[in-house]
Amino acid sequence: MTFEKKNIGFIGIGKLGLACAQVMAQAGHSVTGYDIYPRQSDTVTVAKTLPEAILGKDIIFIAVQTPHDPIYDGSQPITHLENKDFDYSIAKDVLAAVNKHVKHHQMVVLISTVLPGTTRKHLRSKITNARFVYNPYLIAMGSVEWDMVNPEMVIIGTDDGSENGDAKELIDFYKGFMQNDPRYVVGTWDEAECIKIFYNTFISAKVGLVNMIQDVAIKNGNINVDVVTAALAASNMRIMGPKYMIAGMGDAGPCHPRDNIALRWLASELDLGYDLFDAIMHAREKQAKLMAECLVNEAKRTKLPIYIHGKAYKPNVNYTDGSYSLLVGWYCKEMGFEATYIDPLTEFHVPDQIKGVVLLAHNQQITYGYSGVTEEQPLYCEILSGSVVVDPWRRYKTNTKNVKVIHYGNTRNSKV
């Protein structure tokens, strides 16, 4: 396929947007980015004003926040709160500002997550001077660059779902730098919105299911959760694929918990008569509470403090948005035990050694294994003799004497 260099504008070059813009620049496109905060890049030209990132560009990508109130991130119980849609005020303002400088021959592409119906009802009207496409990405912190060029699919939404015109132009653009030859799914704006948000919440449901099996293993006994989930993960004729089929910490991050809350709001708004997503989030919270009870019971038995090894919502990032570690810690505190977090990317000080009840919240092999990470998760500090290690990933081994290791979810060989 002949490569056609494009002049790209990228509005919103924050923690996700900048990495995406840099992938496009590294592929040979001329990329100019703009953000309200100072940014630096070796490959993307950072504009001082919004018009600089728009004028003369073929495609203008917009990656701005569609946030919830921070309390809805999932780092503390949220199912008792009022259901809410995302806040689209930033997206509306940015689209309106972009519209002042674009021309009809230019394409404006929004990649932010929104609920079904939002583009048609609230956002499309903000862009009257250019073509408009909704193109949400399946990317995640810690592996943005890899996800960008190895997506499971590329989602493209247009007014009528046509695969010609704007959709074809975008497909040709992406084909120039994709590494895994992904499938391209083209639908209406509404269909694209559905695909993105139900993809995210399907993961939440999947994680909730495998962690329920983990809880059954603990309550019932004589069960290694990995034997059960491996059997299900291999059952790809009817029900499953292997991704997100290892029980452990709950679904987390700045997207999935809030997406479930937003769909709770949509279920009410559309008067569906049921709320599947309430059950998913309630299960997530109950599973975190059961894990906290394990830590507290061990702390009571040993009279040792509780440490949570990994505060960020996943390894190798410094973001705590929606962290399951924080949720587990919240329940520990509710039970009268304050957990100390051990994480070099979020804490000012990490001790060299600890003795206590230690929850191994991070495992980079499992979190990033799909992208080729094979190195074992390093310990952030030494765990001393006399400690209790609770490993929800069931991978930890130690040569240190007198350390009790609980492979959480495997009651064949350990008792919780």
C-alpha cells in the first residue's frame, strides 16, 4: 500500500493523547499537538495556540477528558451513589473552539469515550464547518504505544455508518502504521459509541466473574481458581477467550469503573427496567471487601501491620485513578486497620524492608503479558522473615524462611 503523509493536528496531548500523537509522528506523519498544559515531545511539534494545531491540517484528532466526579473512579465504594452520565462540557467547549478554525475539507475525529447517543445529540452540532468522525481507541496506560499499533479492532463511527468517504480515509491512514493487521469496524456514531463502552464494561464483567470463582475457591476449599479459569479461557467455541481470565485484583483504572457507573445512568435514562452494571460494580466492591477481610484476619492473628504492594491501579504507572488497591485499603480502614502503600511511582518514600501482612497487588507479567512483557514483577522492597504474603495472582515464591505465602484463590495448598 502506498504511504500518504498526512498533516495531523492533535488536540489534547496529555497522558494518553501525547503517546498516540507520537506514534503517528513516528510513522512518518507531520503531527502538531496542542494542550492547555505545557508539553514536550521529540517527535510532535507542540503548538502554542489552538489555531496552530488546526490550520492546514488534513485530520484533527481530539483526545480530551469526558470525566466523572473523582469520587466515581472506583477507589472507594460507589454503588450507593447517584447514577451519573459523563461530563461532556470539556468536549463541547473544545469542539466549539475547533469549529472556529476548520474548513470543510478537513476531518475532525473525536476519540474520547462517550455514552451511546451522545455524539448525535450533543457533540455533532458543535462541528459545522468540517467533517466529523467518532473514532474511540482501545488503549490503556502503561502500554499505549503497543496498544495503538496492535489493537483488537479499529472502531470508526460516521453519521450513516458508511464505509466509504471519511471512514475509508481513516482506514487507509491507520493501515500505514498498524502492526497486527486489525479488523476495522465501521458503524454509525451510536454503534461506535456502543462498541467502545460495552467493550470496556464487558471486561469488568469478565474480571468480576473470574474473581467470583476465586471467592468460591476460598469459601469452598479444595479448589485452585487457575485450574477453573484456564479451562474456561480455553473454551473459545461458545463462551470465551483467554484475556482477563486470571483471577486477581479487581477491574480498575480511570475508564472501566466509571464506564459501568455511566451505563447505570443510561439504563435508568432509557428506562430499561434493569441494571446489570449495578450488579457488576457491587460484585467488584464485595470482592475487594473479602480480600480486605483476609488481610485483616491475618493482621489480627499475627499482630502485624498491613502493607499493600502497589498503589497505582497497575504496575509501572503513577496513576491511582480507580485503583483496586485503594478500594481494598478503604475496606481495611473501615475494619480498623490502616494499610501502608508500597509503590515507588506514587509514594515519596519506600522502605528498604518491611515485616507485615503484604498484599502483592501488582504483577506486570499478567497485566502486560499480552504485549510481550515476560519479566517477573520485582519487589519494591525486601519482605522480611515472619511476614505473611497474600498473592492474588498465585505466582509468588520465596526462599526467605518463616514467610507464610497465601496464594489467594488456591485452597488446594493454602488456607485463608
